Amino acid sequence: MTSTWKWTTGSIYYSMLAVPEALGPSNVSQVVDLSSDNIYAPAYAIYENGAPVRLALFNYVSDSSGASDYTATISLGGADLPSGNVSVR
């Protein structure tokens, strides 16, 4: 009996699809790990020229019950950021 190796895509592949979009085209991006306590929901701030411009928030857990829904509250300099400009991929 012969067994063939089946190709699979790991989680690293999917995160690398999002990273170029989060960094943007400026070529001056700096990424800061926000050190969340949850290893399944890492968070990163993207800075350009020393100013924060984007956040990259990941949720690596999903289930049909909704128990893995991810809610983030982000503050910058003590002020909450507006939630009207959020893209989910």
C-alpha cells in the first residue's frame, strides 16, 4: 500500500496574507507588538514616521457558537479610537 503526502496550508500562510496589507505601501512602517495576554488573539500597532496609523488584530479561534468572538477596546493617549473605520478580513 502506498501513501501519498497531502499538502496542507498552515496558519503562518494565512497571517502572511494580511501582513502586507496592514503594513501598507509607505515603506516606512514599524510594527509594535502590543503584548496581549491572549496567544490566540495577538495585536500589533503599525506606525509610520513615528505616528500610529493602523492596528492589526488577529483572532485564531473560531467556532459556530460565537464563544470565540473577539472584542477589542483600543486607547491611544488616554482617548478611545473611533470604531467607524474598521476592516475585517
